[in-house]
Amino acid sequence: MKLILVIATFLSVCVCAGAQPSAVRPMSLKESLELALDNSAQIKKAKIDRELLERKVKEARSEGFPQITANIGLDYWPLLPTQLMPGEALNMQAGTFIPVQFGRTWQLNNSITLQQNLINEAARRSVPALKTSRGISDLLVERSEDEVIYNTASIFYQTLQTEQLLRAVNANLSKLEALQGMAQLQLDNGYAVPTDVKRIRVARTNLETQRENLLTGISALRQTLLFLCGLPFDQLLDLSAEIDAPASDSLRWQSLSLDPKNTTESRLIANQRELLQIQRRSAIAEALPSLSGFATISAQGFRQDINFFDTDRRWYGAAGAGLRLKIPIFDGFRVHNKAWLFKLEEQKLEEDHRQLNEAKALEFRQAREQLTTSIKALRTQTENVALAREITEKLVLQYKEGVASLTDLLNAQTALSEAETNYWQQVFSYKLAVLKLLKTAGRLKDLKGVD
């Protein structure tokens, strides 16, 4: 019986421990970005592509090393081919041919051949492409990191904004609850009418509906953030960032300047153009002569049976070395057209580069204007919230004294709620403008040191 009680107690403790919610984890913007960068499948795939490129580079370099090949052939000829030998070789009448069968039924051939490119202008001109390809791969990884940073920061700030809206709604609900209690007390004492209590209840219901919508939005945003950071979905987060005075560091962002050549996209196109130029020069070089050397050694045996390991039987060896000069004369304009393909692709990239620089300049200008507008709107909304709060507090006192009407008080409460909502929307608008500005300027990694 005691054993059963001990087991039951142990199981109940385990169940209670398992039912406890996860500990709340504080998380800053910097930490969320670091987790997202470590967890991103997009970045991991880009790094794998980088490793694949290194293997391709080593594969391409192998053409410059000696190529050694061993060949072994075992042939069985139950019926040997017949050749006609001129009769003059055996002092026979001219025009006479003697059928002769050469070889034996079993033939074993083995050889080792070495080949080495000595002069190959096409391969030599393609060597710089390896370094350029590495640069392109590194930029692809960097671009993936920028995308992860931008998306994660956007979700992080949206979550903070929605949580602040929820706090404002909860505060207004508390005020309406107090107001409802006050109106009910006045109704009980004959100083109010039932309509007043109902109107407060309607306003409270509207806020509660808004609160439920915000809770749903926060849940979705938090799950998205947990997914990006690679954390379990039941992990509780306490997000922290400097949002109480979002425009305090605005001067730092307003001083940013745009250099289109330093952006990741611009450098990527520049490297792609350089790679096309190298490929074009390599294609043109295919029309130039190439020189290679070779050396070979072989042994050949002929047997009536398959026993090639008989020491009394003879092997016939051969060895040779030489040079091979390949001189292209006419290829149907293949090289010419191939070079033009690379040239046309390069012209397309030049147009893409021009449009990219113009688009970056426009995006940077719009982000800067949005930043300036957001800063002005934040100052205006800050003053507007303070004014709406002051009016609401005065009307609450006047309503208690029976001077102000419930309509005026509810209108002021609604105006305060709208002012607070507009303020936090402007906060996110400001943060988003900073994100766009940093993305356009190629400075998103600056966020890793900023909350």
C-alpha cells in the first residue's frame, strides 16, 4: 500500500511538472536576428551552394593536372578475321592474294597513357572565373542574410506594436469598467438613466472585440517569430526594444547616404557581368591553337587458351610519346556566335544594373521621406495622445460631479483610444522606414547592434 502511494505521488509530481508553462524568455532584437540567421534554411542552402561551388572549382582545376588512364582489354575470337596478303611477298605471281588469319583466339591488351595540356588559351582565360564565381556565391549568402534580417526585424517590430496596442486597449477597458461601475452607482441613486449604462456596455464590448482580434494577431506574430528563430512554439517571449522614444536615434538614420555600388544587389550584378566577360574571352580563345603532350606504354599477349600467366609464353610491349597540336580552321561560326551570346547577356545585365541603381535611388528617397514624415507624425501623435488623455481625465472628474455628459465622456474616451492606436501605428511606420532605409543602403547588419 505504501509503495502504491509513493508511485501515485511521484506520478502526480511528474504530471504537475509537465503541466507547468515554459519559462518566459527575454528577447531583444539583436538576439532574435542572431537566432534567425542561425536557423534560416535559406542561408544554410546558400552556404551549401558555396561548398558545391568549391567542389566545382576543384573539378575545373583538375583539367590542368596530368590525366593518367589505364586500359585493360580481354578479347576472345573463336573465329579470327581473315586478311588478304599480296602473293608477291612469297614470290608468287603478281595479283595473287593469300588469305591469312592474324592473332590468336585469346588476346590480352593493357596500357597506361598520360596526357597533359601544355598550351590551352581557353582554359587559361577561364581561370579568373573561379575567383569571380566565389565572389558571386558569397554575395548570394550575404543577400540571403539581408532578407532574413529584414523579415525577422519586421515581424519583431509588428509584434511589439501589436502588444502595445493591446496594452492601450486593456488600459481603456479598465477605465470603462470603472466608468461602468460609476454609472451603475449613479443609476442606483437615481442620477443616471439605464441608457447610459448600456452605452458604456456597448463601448466596452467593442473594445473587448478589438482586444480579441489583437490577441489573435499577437499569437500569429509570435508563432511566426518563434518559427524564424527556431524556437518551440510553446516558448513564452518577453520582447524588449527601445520603442518608448523611437525618434531619439533618428539623427543617426537621417545621416545615412546611398552608394548604389556598395549594395549587395549592385555588387552581385557587377560580379555577374565580370563573369560573363571572362566566359566571352574564354569562348573566343577556343578558336586558338592548343598543344598537348602524351606518353603511353602497353603490353600485349596472344594465346590459344586463357592461361596468360604461363611464364614460357611471350608478351609484346610498346611505348610511345608525342605532341598533339590542334589548329581550329572552320567551325561553322560556332565560336563567333557563342561569344556573341555572352556579349548579349552582358548587355542585359548592364540594363539591369542601370535600372537597379535608379530603383535604389528612388527607394532610398521614398524611405527617407517616409522616415521624415514618420518622425513629424510621431511628435504630433505624442502631443495628441497627451491632449486626449488630459481631456478624458478632466471629463471623468466632471462626469463624477455631474457637470459633463456621458456622451462627451465616451467621445473623449474613443478619441483617446484612436489617438493611442495612431501613435503606435506611427511607431511601426517609423521602424519600417528605418528598415527600408537600411535595406536600400545595404546596412541591414547595423541592426544586429541596435534595439
